[in-house]
Amino acid sequence: MNILVTGGAGYIGSHMARYILRRKLRPVILDNLVYGHKESLPPRIKFYRGDIADQKLVSKIIRQEKIEAVMHFSAYAYVGESVTNPRKYYENNFSKTQKLLDTLLDNNVAHFIFSSTCATYGAPDTKKISEKLPQNPINPYGFTKLAVEKMLADYSQAYGLRYAALRYFNAAGADDDGAIGEAHAPETHLIPLALQSILNPEKQLKIFGADYPTPDGTCVRDYVHVYDLAAAHLQALDYIARRKTSDCFNLGSENGYSVREIISACEKASGLKVNCQETGRRAGDPAYLVADSGKAHKILGWQTSYDLEKIIATAWQWEKHRRY
Ligand code: UFG
């Protein structure tokens, strides 16, 4: 099967491309390299540099490469920036995704896997987040992802598009052999920043808020390995294709770890101290986000295979030797 991976040079997309290859399927990558890294592409991969909204280019790729399904990773994901510069997010994450979807429909590509997010739930007042909870995002990033989910539902109803919306919790970790990993510029995520502060103690890690209503006062998140996310994408594709249906799934480990617990886990993995300091809260951070992934377990047969220790071991391996 030929699968177009948009944003395939980005963090999650590049792991997805490798995972598809391992499963003896064929990824074709489309990435504009605004945030992606050419170095993350697997050798001899078919790569197109360009824009998802370029309908001529996408049509050409679909025809030439005989694309049967699309996994759509290309999106901006800086929550803070989405508040200060929402037009960038509505344009890229929503408007361009509509152009992409229209091109797929015009070229009879009917299978679509969408990178959605737990940020579409906002700040729910509950222990574990299931798909039954209302989606009330609290920032433009979350709204753009939710808007695409709504568009997918309408397109599916009207045009027969089959899709899965996969709502990731906190994607983390890296390739087991250290070939690729997380490389955002700027980096804002906790695990890479904690590990970087170990390698370079001048880069002090700020703990954003220690007065949350959580056991140790710091925010709790559900960290899930990128290859476990990748596995869910292929399972979801198989499911929507075989059952001729569409659905949404929460993807998390169902375990919550506080910022302090992550720092301790990074110190354990490296045998070194994280240079950190408590500061005030970061705007827009919910206190507690942990998945109920029962639906993905039951319907897709999805299970995670990386626990927190393994996630951080792969991230540490990557940070120590990173190539880009
Ligand atoms: N944190 C710190 N210091 C830092 C960075 C993060 O204390 O320097 C804390 C945050 O306040 C948060 C936790 O660590 O409590 C995790 O923060 P991340 O930035 O690593 O990830 P987020 O939880 O903000 O991720 C969220 C959603 C994702 C979404 C992502 C977009 O959980 O679904 O934002 O980047 F995709």
C-alpha cells in the first residue's frame, strides 16, 4: 500500500514513515521543511518538498505514486503562538487542510488518518479523558484541530470519505537506535528540555507552576511513545478500510506523570541532575490530562509497548547523539 505522509519530515511524521517501512508498506513524504528536517528522512524514500495546499502538486503525487491513503501530520503545534498569532494556525492547520482534503476527494483518495490532539478537550474536570467527553478547546491550536475533526465528519457524511481522528496525548521518545528523534526549534516540550538541561546545565529548566491541584503541585500529563502512536495509525487505517467506517480515538498510556516525576525519570535515565527552578504557571496549561484509551484498545486492539522508562531511555539516547 502507498501512503502519503504529510509532515513526514517532522517529529511524529518521521517516526511514522520509518514504521510504515518496517511494516513493508510504502510511505511517500510531502513536507515543506518549514519545521521538518531533511536529515530525518529514511534513505531512498520518495520525498516531495512542497505545500499541502498546492493542489497541482498533491494531485500529481497521488497519480504518480498511486496513493491510496493519507496520514496528515503537517500542522503547527505551538499552543502559545496560536494565541498570539491565530491566523497562522487557522490558515495552516485548517484552511490548508481543507485544500488537501478537497484534492483527495477530487482524486478519489478516500482514506485519511488525522493527527488530532487531547488539546481539543480543553481542561476537563475529570480523572481520565474518554472520547465521550465534550470537546471544549481553550486555545486556537485546539480549535483548529477540532474544526478539522468537524470538517472530516461532514465530508465523511456527504462524500464518503473514511477517516480516523487520533487524539494524541503527549507524544514523546525517539527511535530505538537513535537515528531520529524530537527536534523542534524552538523546543518547548518538557522531556527534551529536561534532558538538554542535563547535557548543558546552563540551560536551566523552568518548572511552570508548582501550585496546581495535583499530588506534588506540578502538572500531570500522559506520555506516549511515538512508535506506539505510529502503530495506532496503521491499526486505524486497517480498521476504517476494512469496516468502511470513520471514528475517533484517544491515544495515551493511561498513566499520568507530574513534571517533577518526569524530571526524576530523566535524572534516573542519565545518572545526572536536571538543573531546574520553579517559576509561575504557563498560560493555557491544564492541571491534569490523562487518557482513557479503552476505545482504541477495544476497537483497534491497540496497546502501548513503551513505558515511561523506555520512552525516556530512547529520548536520552537521541539527545546525547543527535544529528539535527
Ligand atoms: N513544562 C515545564 N517546563 C517546560 C516545558 C513544559 O514545566 O520548560 C510543563 C508544562 O507546563 C506541562 C508539562 O510540562 O505541564 C508538559 O508540557 P509540554 O510542553 O511538554 O506538553 P503539553 O502538555 O503542553 O502538550 C500539549 C498537549 C498536546 C499538544 C501539545 C502541543 O498535551 O496534545 O500541547 O505542543 F499537542
